[in-house]
Amino acid sequence: MTGVTLAQAFCVVGLGCLWMGWLVLANAPLPRQLRRGSTPVAEKGTPEAFGLFWMDQYGWFGVTLAVLGIVLPVLAFLGVV
């Protein structure tokens, strides 16, 4: 990566994270912890509970990527890096 500054790298990686996070969130629901109203529940140890757990994890993955995708370019534009 000759000639690429850290700020430029943060912008590129950040926008990539934002894109991937958006794709995940477009296909998975928000985690139940972030939803309003009633959320699905299942009895502990059932296959339904396992599925809900993994959908929550996938949703958190998307949220994390989207937040990183916003924070990294902002840090770069503010001159923090």
C-alpha cells in the first residue's frame, strides 16, 4: 500500500464495512434487543431458540459493521488518524 495514508485506508475500509453491514441488515432482522414491541421467544434448548439466537447474532454483526462503517470515515475526515 505505497502512497496510501491511514486516513484513506480508514475511508475505504469504513465504506466497505458500511456496505457489508447494510447488506446484512437488509437480509436479517435487527437483534431482538433493539426491537420495539413484542419479540419472538422460544423455550430454552429448542431448535427455535437456537435459530433466534443465531438470527440475533447475525443482526448484531450487521449493526457492528454498519457502525464501524460510519465511525471510521468520520475519524478520517476529522483528522484523528
